[in-house]
Amino acid sequence: MNDPVMTLFFLYPFVLSFVAAILFDAIKDSLKGTVLSKGLTFGLLLFMLQTIPSIFVIFTSMTYPFGFHLSTFLYGIIGYPVIGILYAKIWNGQDFSIR
């Protein structure tokens, strides 16, 4: 892996997750409701800020099969609310144990 562009490609998810955590820490007091609703709200915000523009740019500038765009959409609509709920639980200090 001598190509610096590939290194950036592999670092992107880690950088995005750290930036999202910092963003959640900055706006967590503005989010209202339960831990679940705070997490869902933050996740949908991430979806709107990252996934929708990304799909638009890729759709309008490159030719990919529909399944690619669908998988990107599903990853964003499911993954970002899940990470938002995890952030909300972590910042709220809730227990993650299964009982």
C-alpha cells in the first residue's frame, strides 16, 4: 500500500467517526428528548449532511449501477442513526450490557 490516495481512502471512515463524535459532543445539549430520540435525530442529521450529497455527486458525475446507490442509501439511513444512538448512550453514561 504505497499509494497515498489509498491510505486516505482507508482512513476516511475513522476520520469521519471521530469528527462525528466531536460534532455530537458539541451539539448534544441542543438535542431534546430521550437518548433514543437524540441519537436518531443526530443520525438523520449525519445522513442528510453526508449521504445525500455523496449520492448526488456520484449519481450526477459517474455511471454506477442502481444497486450501488441503493446500498449507499441503506448504509446511511441505517448506519448513521445506529451510530447516533451509540453516541447518545455513551455520552449519557448508559450501560451497554445485555441482561
